[in-house]
Amino acid sequence: MTSEKKKDYNKKYYQKNKGKVKLQAREYYQNNKEKSLIHKKTPSGRKVSRISDWRRNGVIHENYDELYEIYLNTKNCELCDVELTIDYPTTKTTKCLDHDHETGLFRNILCNSCNVKRR
């Protein structure tokens, strides 16, 4: 099945089963909440979560696994060379994946400070 046909099929299926799908997803989440939270703390869970965040935010890349490896291995901001951190809540040195908001294409791994200036 081509990706275009698959998109059409998924769209029609979602429209047909909208309420049912949401209810099933909500029930599944409620029944598996602890399992889901544990999975997010594993390396593979963090990877899946990070990549799905990028996709949801419009980042386009031909190989997300490769992009994730680049993200993990980048230690300094590609503009100001400050050492990057992974913080919550976000700080000036928090690692960010920069992308063009017009095209969605990946540009650089930057600190939050440089990323905000670049928008």
C-alpha cells in the first residue's frame, strides 16, 4: 500500500470510528498508565517519545534514527559552542533540535538561547 493510499485509508477509518478510537485510546491509557510511564524512562522509550515530539512539531527528516543519534552525540551548541544540558524546566543551555518552521527541515542542534534567537 502506498503512503498516499495509507493516509487516505487512515483518515477515512478515523472519521468513521472517531469516538470509538478516542474511547479505546483513553481506556488503554488508563489501564496501562504505570507501564507507559516506566517505558518512557527506558532508552527506547525516550527515543520514541523524542522522535514523536519532533514529528508532532513539524520536523522533517529522511531518517529519524540517524537524527536521534546526531542529537544524542552533540555535546556543544553548533552556533555559540556552549556545553549543552538536558534540563527540565528549560534553561538557556538546554539542548534543542532546530528546524525551519517554513519547510520543517532539520537545521542544527542548538542551545535554547540560540534556538529562541533564531526563530
